[in-house]
Amino acid sequence: MFEALTEKLQGVFRRLGSRGTITERDLDEALREVRMALLEADVHFRVVRDFVQQVREKALGAQILASLSPMQQVIDIVNQELIELLGGGQPHLQLQRSKEPPTIVLLVGLKGSGKTTTAAKLGLQLRRGGDRPLLVAADPQRMAAAEQLEALGKQVGLPVYTSDSGTRPLQTCERALKEAKRLGASAVIVDTMGYLQMDQEPLTELAQLRRRLSPTEVLLVADAMTGQEAVRAAEEFNKAVGLTGLILTKLDGDARGGAALSIRAVTGVPIKFVGVGEKVDALEPFHPDRFASRILGMGDVLTLIEKAKETISQEEMDTLEARVRRGTITLEDFLAQLQRVKKMGSLSQLVGMIPGLSGLASRVEGVDEAQLRRTEAIVYSMTVQERRHPDIIDGSRRRRIARGSGTTPTDVNRLLKQYKEAKKIMQMLASGHGPRILPGLRRPQ
């Protein structure tokens, strides 16, 4: 995400930093490039105008032109303004809770924005946080909408309430609330009808739902890839039903980032979650400071650590560390680690979270799936002894493993080399002779 914008901004800062000292003319020239980069990223023109003006005023007011590190200070000001633009001044990241359960979350949006999938993703997020969610299919207009939600509910292990075809959404929701009390559900997530356009009749029905259900949260699910169309939809929905938050979907496919940078500033409604993939666990809480850091190419280590903790238990970390210290890490361990990393997200997303490596994200896009499948095939074609003692693999064994995995001896050689290199790096990190970048490998105290 944000690849195009990140690349352009980093280019601006590199050119600014190469000058050593910075004049007011240099600053204005750099800010013109920043303005163009933001406009090309499909950021709303009023947002761009105000953003650049704020950066210029603060840069001049801070007297950075006479400082010893003017470029770093400019970056810091841009970072702080991005955080503010994304909603850093509003502590609305978490969902509000009803004083008496269940907490009702109403999902609204245009057709094709991903509401149904988001309902399941949000339900999974809440369940992981200790809630007992009930998903409600309240979209009588789209064919198979209820069936899709039921399938997703089954996939994530959540109950789904549906009604007979022809039942009005309000009736469905009222019956669902009774079912929620019977089940002891602490949260109810309502997947409402999607709209092709903002016409009056269906919005009246949506407004009635909001009035009668008194939901704790009314969240607009908006497709980030539609850019300013998402911003316009947010404005209209906010006027019609009063939004409490936003969920941006398909942000992983939006290389420009215009909607994310415009929508909060234009509507005043905070972004609460972002969809970063198709899988049911690909929904992240929105942190303005972390996303500003990603946009500037400075990574997002905190989210990377959180993903690692969700995927790898402390016991697994301790076991791996002990094996690394003893030098007994095997190909089975190597494969298990690759599989755990895959659960954390795509390789391109993870690389983009590591400071200094964001520029490599686009280069590894789509590579991880194919490589992991090839690695699995090769390792599974080995005997248990070969997996645990790779040094015994000679030429004839390589040819046999290649035939069994549908690969070539060169592929097997490449994997063995990667394993040996990874083993050396992990041993170096575990011994305290390198930076702590791998989860579970702590420096000795």
C-alpha cells in the first residue's frame, strides 16, 4: 500500500537532504513536489492545500533553515502532519461499547465495498478480544448475501442470524437481537443492504434502522481503491445516517492511498479498521502514527511485532530459541517458521513494515506463495532423517528429492543454501551479535 506515494516522497527528501543546508526556496520547491505527489495519489485537493500550508508554516516557524539537521526536521514535521491528517488527534481507534450488552455495530456502504466479508473479519477481531459476536444478514436485495455470510460465519466459527427471503431488514434485526440475548452474545454485527447510488428511498430505510436499533457504532465500509468516490460516499452516508467510524477495505491493493489520506479530513469521521487482504484475518485496527510511518517508508515495527505475537506462541518462541542456541535447528523448524511468517500476511506487507526495506515490497509481491509451495514440496519429499540432518543429502538424494517434489536439483540446492544462511543468521541474533529483528530470538541479558 502507498507504494507510489512513498517512493515519490522519499525522492523529495533525498534531493532535499543532498543540499546540506536548506533555503526557503529549497523548501518551497520540495513542498511543490510534495503537493504534486499527493495530488497524483488522488488525495482531495483541499486536503493537499491545507497539508502543504501547515507543513510550510511549521517548518519556517521552527527555524529549521538555520538548524544543523534541517532535512530530518522537515521529515519530522511532515510525519506529525500526516498523523494529524489521519486522525492522530482523535482517540477513536477502539469500538465504542454499549453500557448494556449487546453492542450493536451497523455496517453500511455501497455495493461491492466488501461489507459482508468485513462483517466476518470484524466478528473474528472481536472474538479474539474476548467478545461473543453474532453476525446478522440484513441485506434482502443481494442474491445469496445471507448464504455468503453464513459460509463466512462457519469459516470463522461465529453464529449467523438470517431470515426468510422477503423479510424487511428491521424485522430481521429485531428478531436477531432476541436471538443475541438468548445466545448471550456481547456484540451484534449487522450486514445491511448495499447501495448502487445514494437515492432517497433505501437511505430512508437505513435511517429507520439506525433510529430503531440505536446502534453503538455505525461504520461505513468503503473501498479504498475507488479513491475520491469513497470520500464522496462517506460524506453522503454521514449526512444521511450519521457515521461513527470508517473501515477502509482493499487498502493492500491501493498503491496511491488517496482515500486513506482524504476521508478522515473531509468527513471528520475516524478510520477505525483497514482491510489489508482477502483472508478473514486480514483486518487491522487503524493507527494514524503507524500508517504515517508506512507512508514515509519508515516501516511499522509495532504492527509487525503484534502480528508475530498473534501467530507464534511464547512456548514456540522459547523452543525455537533453545534449538537455535544449541545449533540443532532442522529443516522442519525452517519450514515451520516460513509457514508461521506466511500466516502473518503476504511477504510484501511484512517487508513494508521493516524500516528501510519498504522499497522492496513491490519487488516481492506474489513471490512468497509460489516459493512457499515449492519449499514445502521439497521438504516433504525428504525422509525424516534428511530433514533433521541435511548434511547427509548428497547428489543422488538431491535428484530423488527433486523428482519427488516436481522440482529440480538446482531448486533443492537453493533451498539447502537458504536454510544454512538462515541458520547462521538466527544463531548470530540469538548470541547477541546482531539487531533483534526476528521474533522469539532475544539477546542474552
